[in-house]
Amino acid sequence: MAASDLLNAALSLRRGEGPRVGAERIALLRALGELGSIRAAAQHVGLSYKAAWDAVQALNNLFETPLVTAQAGGHQGGAAQLTASGRSVIAAFERVEAELGAVMGRLERGLGAAADGRHSPGEVGGLIWSLGLRTSARNALRGTVTRVTDGAVNAEVGLAVASGVGITAIVTRDSVAALGLSVGRPAIALIKSSFVILARGDGIVTSARNQVDGVVAARHDGAVSSEITLRIAEGKTLTATVTRASAEAMALAEGAPVTALIKASHVILAVE
């Protein structure tokens, strides 16, 4: 059997129902460490600048401390530098990947032609493929449960996602029990970008339970809509999708202070 025919697997990392981090993003991290530029790293690994920028934000949101310190724009297309955490993640990923290769060798010998008779090779492949499912939520913020306020039907759950930054979610009592949500429990807040409303100015009065202050870190315009990424804490971002007309009217340029408004009922919680 040729080496190219050997059974292999792609390692990916994920917290809860958040996005997966696989070899492609680890390769991007390596390139960022070597080249110090998001645009240069994107070209090196065959990504668009926007895809690389999004990957950097997703990586930083996935871990407790940022893996990359990055700045959008500039003559280099976004200067970037790996943190100590970023270098540690690369090293750990490489070690696990090597171990996984050995495991897959044993798995191939054990599977044979599905000798146990319970799954055909095609079914086994389908089971493995299903592990690659992802959430459609644009924002996946990891945090720790700080409070659970019980109600007759629903419960209010507070999640600390960064120093001084909290997210409140309204979920059913059944969900609290099923997810095992209690103070100190790690959890992921999933928020669709279309659920994030942006506001500027002082004295904002709104019924939205979550009001998160930030500054515009990046803006990507389309024909109709604009994607606005806010930096809400060190290494933490929140992305909103608004109409391009709104982005223009609100002057949502990089560095502009903005408040993100999110209804508590629009926050989905997930646990590992």
C-alpha cells in the first residue's frame, strides 16, 4: 500500500458548539509567527486577507488568552505577532497530531474490513464525517458562568467572557439542567451576527439586556451589507452584520467607539 493510501485523520479543536480549529488555522499561526503580517501569512497559506483576519479573531475568541496580537489595515495589510499562548498552541497541536497519526495506524489495522460486523466502511466514514459539523453562529465567545437566576419557566444566566465583559442569556430551566449550568462552569455564548445591533453616542436607553462597549477593529463592505468587527476586550471580538447604509451613516470606521446591543433571548449557550 502506498503512503498516500494510508488512513489518516485531520485533527481539529473546538469548545462546545463553537467553530473548529484545524491544521489550516495552525498553518496560518505558523505563517503569522514567521512573517509578522496577516496579509503575507494569508498569501502564504492561500487565504484571502478577510478569511485570515476572521480566522485570527476566531482563534483569539476560542482560547482564554489571545494567541495573536493583530491590527487590521496598514501598509502591510495587518501587522500580527504570536503571543506565548499562540506558540504553545502550535507546539501542543503538533504533539497531538503526531500521536493521532499513530492512533490512526492502529485504527486502520483494527477496522480492516469492518471486521466487527456492526458498521460497514462507508458507515464508519459517515460517522467520522459527521464530526465536522459546525455552527452557523458568527460569534462564539467562551466564558465562565457567574450567576444563574431561576424563574418559573426560564432562567437568566450570566457569563463572564473577559475581564469586565459579561453576556446575559435567557434559557429555559430545562436547558439549565440539561447543560449543567452552574456558577464556575465554562460555557460558550453563540450569537448570530445579525442579532447584534450597533449604537453610537452617550446615554443610550434600550431594552436589550446586553450592552457591550467596544471599538471598531475591522469593517468589510459588501454591495448591501457591511460586516463590523468590534474589539470588546484584549483578544476578544464581536462581529455584527448591518446594512452598508447604516455603516456609512454611523461612520463605522476603524477605531470608532461603538456599543453592541444583544437581546438575552438571542444568546445561545453551549457546553463541552
